[in-house]
Amino acid sequence: MLSKELFKKPKNQLEHAETVLPDPRKDGAEEPCLACPACKKVLFENDLERELFVCEHCGHHFRVGPRRRIGWIVDPGTFTEHDAGLLSENLIGFPGYEEKLAAAHKKSGEADGVLTGTAKIGGFPCAVFAMDPDFMMGSMGTVVGEKITRLFEYATREGLPVIGFTVSGGARMQEGILSLMQMAKTSGAVRRHSDAGLLYVAVLTDPTTGGVTASFAMEADVTLAEPRALIGFAGPRVIEQTTRQTLPEGFQRAEFLLEKGFVDKIVDRRKQRMYLHTLLFLHGREETL
């Protein structure tokens, strides 16, 4: 007799079950709430907004969209978006890709998987990008690679530091080799920015994996991460199935990478604005000496 275990879908660690629950308050007021995927406590939306979508009980960092994230970090009214009109196309005729793009656009409200632009943080001008977990899990296609490359090239011309927030499942399979090419293209732009003596700070959020990890995500001068963020090339389940070995506790989590020297510091989302402002202040002061 076949076991029911054979038909169970393997758990994907890149996915969280953030379930919307009915409001339990007695007055009947309708305020959306979530169950924290880490500690299972019920969290109200107003409380989450106040805590920048960090669980007040266990510190779990929820995934958030790029506009909300940039809005928390930059000075109000200073963000100017770049390359908003760039849209992905089905360049290799991948079946169903147009429908996937349409669904991703509807879900995220964004044109593609990254938001780029310029802003100020504590009065310091900078270029900034933030990837979108709701647009095909921030996968890197030609538009994502092009927008990030253009941002670094602009920052190099204008002498600006770059602050980047990464979240990605890797290269976008629906664009084949054209997606993989973005790894080299973005890396070249990062290198030219670095050769100009300019600062690049990457903030790795959950998850940062695949071709993004193997390119611009891990090429920063200062590499920060959010607590418990999954960071790696192949996912832990894939590695275990390939090597047939049990991985260490916390493998590929931010704390594990900090211990091994791949991450410089883990910074709670609620402290990131001040921390980034400090880095920009130190970098700007160094240039004036």
C-alpha cells in the first residue's frame, strides 16, 4: 500500500504562510491581522505598520514591497524613480510568460522586479534600489539587470553611493541565458562604481538566493542583512538532496553567514535608517579630508 507521504509537496523554505485571520476583537471592528509565520502570534496591521512589519513578539521580519521599504529609509519627498517605463517581454517565447508577467504586475503593482532611483538619507544624496518579493519573487530578468546596471552607471557619473535592498529567488528561468547574462552585466557596473572610489552598501533580505547572490548582492563594500534572512546560491533543500547530507542548524541564515564572514553585520529593520545614515556620514566625511 502506498504511503500518503509520497504525495506531499516538499516544503519550500522560500515561502512563508502568512495567513490573514479574522479580527478577534469584541467590538467587531474590522482591522486586518496576520499570524506571524515564526511564532504564530496574531498581529494587527496597525501594530505591524508601527513596527515596520517586524513581529513585536519574536522579531520575525515580514517581506515588504520596494516602495514601502524605500519610504522607511529615505528622507520624505526626496525619492525620484528611474527607468519606470522598462517592461519585460517574452524574448525567447517561453510558454505562459506573458500571463505570469501580468499576474506579477497585478499582485505587486510594479512594472518589474526592482525599483530604482535617487534620494537622500539624513540629507546625504545616494542612489537606491529595492527588489520586489511580490514580482515573481524578485527574480532577475533582463529588465531587473538593466535597471540595476543603469543605476550604478548613473551613480558612477554623479559620484553617488549606492544603497541596495536585495530579495530574490535567483535568475528568471523564463528568460533563459538572457537572464544569466545579467550577472556579468551588473557585476561590471558594480566594479566600475567601485573603481571610482564610491560606496556600495547591500542589505540582504529574506530570501536572497541564486544568480543575485552570485553577482551584485555579494559585491558590496559593506554587506548587511536582516535577521534570519535566507542567503545562498542553491537552497538548503536542494543542497541536502544533492549531497545527501544533513546541513548544520541555521545553515544559510544571516546569523550563520555572519559567523563565517560573508556578512558584515545583521541590522534590525527598525534601525536600518540610522545605520545607513551613519555609513553615509562616515563615507562623506572621509571624502572631505
